[in-house]
Amino acid sequence: MSSSKIMIVEDNTIVAENCRDCLEDLGYNITSIVASGKESIEKAEAERPDCIIMDIHLRDKMDGIEAAEQIYSRFKIPVVFLSAFSDRELINRSKRTGSFGYLVKPVNERELFATLETALYKAKTEKKLRLFETKLQQTQKMEAISTLASGIAHQFNNALYVITGNIELLEMNFAGDKKIADFVKKVEPSTQQMIQLVNQLQAYARGGKYQIKTFSFSNLVKDTLPLLKHIIGHSIHVETELPCDILNINADMTQIQMVLSAVLINASEAIDGNGCIRIACKNTLITDKTVKKFSGLKPGSYVNLTITDNGKGMDKETRKQIFEPFFTTKFEGRGLGMAATYGIIKNHNGWISVDSKQDKGTVIKIYLPAT
């Protein structure tokens, strides 16, 4: 028995009631019965049924084909037409709406059931395909940006090599010249900022796995937090749950510290006034059944770090772009931190996710393979 939700759009009351009785006998849930195209669109938006049985000739100026076209384009709800007419023009028009079936009245229960189940299955398959295509496009986009970031970092590094080399020569050749020393002193902080920018670009492009060591993720967080106090507002309370029995990971400590720093900066900036950031670490086993939730991971033991804040959160569009280089909701010149975070975690064979809603805070989860 199916438990799918079906909406009926039919201007003939007797036909609509017969159709409802038939569908309920087959085990479907009827969300509503409407008689006009305009109302069918409004109800489709409000009720979000799994499928719609649609008559073509309705009570208002909008016919069923026009209504179906809007419903499918806006809400991706499949429509099966049920009409007393079957001329070629109507059938051709219905095809252009993405119709999932066309039945001619009167229709028997068996035919209705077969058509509906086929439509529902086709709709589910199309939804999965759309999700897959979206993920594929996002992956390709991130790879393209990663390649671009790598190229920029390479060119930037070449320019920095010339700048830092000449600064060192100035210091060597004019060691006693106070005026030159003052100029060099002013230049060096900017040079260090540029070096940090290059490191972030490289981290995004390659994950920056330079010195791999085995260490406890939990202990690293404990040791790093005191160093990051200056980036967290005084009015923000930090809670930790960092057990001693957390498994070790193989990673570059500096790069993982960069990840922690970037996430905590974002969390801190999202909190306006008093707030709380919670940092928790735990061992997690990803099985063959649960691995589908974690794109790119293999079944096995992982260490999970979850950072939760009660800040202002993000809307859907911001959430989509959070890992893109140079995307920022802050002032100009920021935005590489979370992109570098994405690159580091992916290149350590890990997984990172962001769950956030406006005014509901943000949860960032990081998974790294346990040794």
C-alpha cells in the first residue's frame, strides 16, 4: 500500500469524489480537492503533495496544462492528467509541461494505480538526479577555483621571493643606516601578511599537508584554544567537551590549527554581544550504511569535531558559498579562512559540513580519519 500524498484538481464534483474514493481505497492520502487552476497552484505550494491528478478543462481561464506547467517548474511536483479529451494538440501540449502520465476518462482502478506509481517513481528518480547534478557542479566549481588558487599562489610566491630577498639585502648592506632600517621595519609586517595569504591559498589548493604527525585531535584543541583567546570576544563564553580517550589522527598540526582558528573567527564574528561557542570532540564509526551521508569518505573510524555557536546564522545562499575563496559577508579583503579550511580537511581525507539558519546559529562538523 502506498502512503503518498495526492491532490485532485477536478471541476466535476462527482468525478472528483469518485476519484478520491478510488485513491483512498488504493492507500493514498488525499490532501485536497480543488476545481480551478489558480487554486491548484496555491494548494500545491502550501501542501506540497507527492503527485497531482489534474483535469484539463477547469472552472477558471487557466486550464490544467497551464497550471501543471507552473506547478512543475516552481515546485517540481509531478502531474498526471486525467481528461475526457485525448486529441493530439492536448497531448502535445501536456508533453511540454513535463507530464508524468495522461489518462483518459473513464479510467479503471488498476490503470490509475499503475500510472500513479510510475509517476511517483519517475519523480523520485529525477529528484535524485537533480541533487547529484548539483553536487557534481559544486565539486567541479570547487576544483576549478582550487586550480585558480594554486596558480595565484605560485605567482604570488615568485613576487614575494623577490621582495623578501631584496629586503634582506637592504638589511645586510645598510646595517647601520637607521633611516633604511625604519623603512624596512614598516615593510616587513605587510610582507608577513602576504606570506600568510599565500599559505592560505596553498592550503585551499593542496590542503597544505607539509609535516604529517600523529597526535590527539582533542589535545590539539586544548593546547590551541589559549592561543586563540584574542580572536574570541570577551562577552562570548566557550564551552568544551574534549575527552581524554579520543583517537589519534595523522595530520599537519599547523594546518589543523589554521582550521580551528578560521572556524572560531567565523563563530565569534557571528555573535553580536553575549553568546556561547561550544567545542566538542568524539570518536565516530562510519559504517557501510551511514557512509552515504559523507561524500568522499570511506567506512571506518573517525574523529569528529563539532563547533556550535548561537550567533546570527546564515541564509541558504550564504551557506552555499561559505567555502568559496574571497566570499565574505564582512569588509573587503577577508574570506580565505573557510576556503582554506575546506581545502585542508578534504586533502586530509576528511569531511566538513555547515548547518545554519538565520537567527538560529551555526553548527560546523569536521571528520578526520582516526589512526
